[in-house]
Amino acid sequence: MTAILGEIHAPLTRLITNALRERIVSGEIAVGERLVEGRLSEEMGVSRMPVREALRELAAEGIVTIEPRRGASVTVFSEEQKRELVEVRATLEALNAKLAAKRHDPQQIAALQKILDDGAKLADTDDPVLLARQNTEFHEALATVAANSVLQDMVRSLRDRTVMLFAPISRRRGRQTWEEHAGILRAVIAGDSELAALLAARHVYNAAEMPQE
């Protein structure tokens, strides 16, 4: 059920942006679907202005496209754009896992293990929003272990766009996704940075159902 955001006392544009982003990256709002300001403002219990600002922010992130006279819609990526996004995301996630294997400490590993265990329990859920949220939580925690803020920002800037590509596939790969996460974590715990990097890159290609070159 869509929250009535107009009843929540917080910066509306940020709330609306976050709510729409989550619905888009989870696949709840489909790729190519129009984002009509009037309908969204009515659903969320707000005026059109914060919805308009939220759509502009999401357009700046690349997950919404705004065209003259047509308005806003969820971005449709070409096959070439998909390949490029996956290649870059795979490269960055590989570096992320490699650094995590070199820099981890027991407390961070314990937190990551808990996220992994919680995610595995939800692996068979058909809730796309929950799947996307749990997956993001794992990768964010892995980035925390890697302890490179520049890399973390770069991956985060790509994550929403790539998750959009993965969302329809993620529903079919629920358990496999968390088995791959477990493999990455085992390599990180073992301090095997090369294996961790290899598994992390392969995980991204698998999530996109794209062969690794």
C-alpha cells in the first residue's frame, strides 16, 4: 500500500524521491512506464510541486527520463547502455570485494554475516521491493568493509540504474543470488582477495544474465 507522504512531517521532496526510487528499482513501476505528476501526487497525498522536483532528481540520477510534451517516464536503456552499465558495475564490485578481503575486521564481518543470514531467509519471497532492499543492504555493508568512500560513492551512483536491469531477473534468482553472496563473503573472510573479486564480478554478470567476457 502506498504511503500517504503528505501526512509525514519530513522534507517532502526527499521522501517522495526515495519512495519513487524504491518502486522503480524494484520493478514495481515498470521500465518505460509514464510517471504522471497528477496521479502520483494523488497517490501520495501531496501537491504536484514536490513530485515534480522528485522526478527531476531521479532524472539527474538517470533512472527517469523527462521529455518535452511527453513528461516523465522510467528510463529505458538500450542494449549497449545495459552492457556498459553492467561492465562498469562488475569492475567496481570486484574492486569492492577485493578491498573487503584485505581490510575486514571481525565486527564488520559479523554484521555482514547477519545481513547474509537474514537475506537468505527471504530468498524465496516474491516481494520485489523487499528483494531489492535486502540486496542493496548486502552490497552497502560489503562496501563498508572495503572502507573506500570514493569507491562507495561511485558504486552507489550506478546501483539504482543496474538494479533496474536486474529486478525482473532477481525474482527468478532469489536463492541463487544469496548463494553467490555467501560465496563472496567466504572469500572475504578467508582473505582471498582475488577470488572475492572474481566472484563479485561474476555475480553482477549473472544478475544481468549477461555472459562475462
